[in-house]
Amino acid sequence: MIGIKYLNEAHLKGFEKYKYNCVDTSVLSVYVMHPFWNWLVQYCPRWIAPNLLTFTGFLLTVVNFFLIGYYDFGFTAATLERNPIPDWVWILAAINLFVAYTLDGIDGKQARRTGTSGPLGELFDHGLDSYSTLLIPVYVFSLFGLKDLPPIRMHFVMLNAYLNFYLSHAEKYVTGVMFLPWGYDFVMWGVSLTLAITGIFGADIWQNTVFGIKPCLIFEITLYVSGLVTSHPIIIYNVYKSYQNKTGKMRPFMEAIRPLIPLFGLFVISTLWALFSRNSIVSLEPRMFIVLSGTTFSNINCRLIVAQMTDTRTDAWNAMLNLMALATLVCIFPYEVFGISNLWVVYERNILYALAFVVTVGHLHYGQGVVREMCSHFRIKCFKITKPAPITNGNSNDGMVEIDL
């Protein structure tokens, strides 16, 4: 993998011409968070690079993932083992998540203050956000546990989260405009408050019913309905208007739906494995199964982000899906029909762990490779403020635009 080039000449030229185009109409974001972030960023030293703020916030979400996972790797602490996660863990996780949310809110403002706005900032920000789409919902799963929220339902909750995040970028691929979804700010506030409440009152409160309904079911329904109400119809409308008014990229139908193909592939392959595993692997290893699907999703999404920012053709497939499809075939094949002993559970576990490792390494290599290539092209540092050198074709100013994410 060493020495692989992920960005071609068309990508780099596209980044030079890129201009950020975003619409944010969220009431919480516009009237509450942005005024708060505008005030807070004044106290951020100007020598701190915006990408350093972004990466620090992401690392806090990773810390939460490993910390909660240490105490509850198999999602059994809430109901099955009756060995609850310490209250201080939930308090710390709530603080970490809100700080991460805040750093994600001020990184673009810091970029404008320091004159370092550029395409790398948006790519870095949204790329890490796509990985957080894997991490953050998993915190909530530990509140309910396997008894109230079986792993197969966790899987579909994750697919819903992936879909909601991905469609915004698929929308921009078609319209050329990033319409920030309302749900993001409310989710970050909601999860942060939920974690804090858990730390204060104990995780047992989520075992109580509300009008006879378990909180975990309310959580699921809220996630599904929010996407159907606040996200999907608006995205469809925005895409429709972009064609009607000829304000978007005006891509042919097959090109417009091209980004959906690898996402659909991920949904189908992962669901087949989850439903038809000969050893019910999603129930045995729910956390690792989510890590595999979430990391694959992040890679698919990052490649779409590169395509929509550079106005190039997005991938119609992802190589990681080939590995997942092969593993799925091996693990769901009806061996007994052909008189062969069934696949041993230890082998399926090893396949899952090995695949998750390979996919994670591959995705991390892709991420650092893209960032390194962009830094080399624009002659900047990712985590250090430097004055970018002019691009030889004279379009450097086109590539350095305001980013407020």
C-alpha cells in the first residue's frame, strides 16, 4: 500500500477551483450555536491550526468509543450482566462529545481568522465526521443493552445513520450545494445531554417505560422518523429544484444516482451477513460488526466527498465491498446442504476480525494519503499554520476559500 496515489490530476485541479457553497437553516445552529461559537473562537490562539481543532474533537469521540467499549464491549452491562458502567464514564463521555461538537463548530471560524481556509479543511472535517457516524450511535447502544436493543436492530439503526449522513453529500454531488441537515445539531445536543443524564441519575433510568414504551424503542423510532421528516424529503426537493432551475450540476440520471450504488452494496452485503450468518455473528460480535460496516461506509463517503468537491466522477463501487462480499459468501454458505460440516464459529470470528483490521488499515491509509497529497500540492501543513505558496497555474486563490463547518 505504500506509495499509492489516491488523487489524480483531475482531482488536484478540481480542488484548486473549488469554492465552498453551504446553506445552514437550522434554528439551533443559526440562533444558538453560531453566536456561541463566534464568541468562543475569539479566545482560541491564532497559532492553532483549524485542522488541529477538528482532529482533537474527533479524537475525543474515539476516546469515548474505547472507554465505553472497555466497560461494555458486548453491550451487556445495562441489562444482562448487571454490572453497570461507572457514572463518571458517562459524565466524561458527555463532556468529550460536547467539546468535540464545539471544536467542530469553531474550526471553520478559526480558519477565517487565520486566513487558512481551503479545501483541505472541508475534506478533513467531513471525512472525520463520516467516521464519527460510526462512533457516536454506539455510545447510546450501551445505555439499552442487547436485551432491549438486539444486535440486528443495532445494525439497522447504523444503516439509517449512514444513509442520513451520506445523502447530504450525494445531494451536493448533484446540486453543488451543501445543505446542512437540521438533525446534526439536535443529535449532538441530544446525545450529550443523554450521556450527562445517565451519569447523574444512573443507567437504570433507561429501563423505565414511558407510557408503557421502552426508551430504546422511542430512540429507534425517533431516528427513523427524523430522517423521513427532516432529511429525505428536503433532499429530494432540493435535487428536484436544482434540475428545474438548472442551478445544479445537471448530471444525467445514471450519473446522479451513481453515488448510491456503493452505499446500496454495503447495505445489501452487510445485511445478508447479519441475517444469514451460520453462527449469528452479529449477535456474537455486534461491536466488531459495526466497526466493519462503519469503516467501510466512511471510506465510501470520503471518496464521494473528494468527487463532489473536485467535480469529478464518483466511484461506482468500492474495493472494500469485494472483500466483504467474499467474507459474507463464506460465512452464509449452506455447507450442510452439500454434506460439509458447518463453518466453525471461531473461523467466522477470525474472518470478521481480520476483515475489520484490513478495512481499517486500508481506510486510514487512504485518509492520510489524500491529506498528504493535498498538503504537498498546496504546499501547506495539515496541523500547522503556514502561508500557502502560490499554485503554478495562478488559481491558488480559487482553492483557498472560506469554510465554516
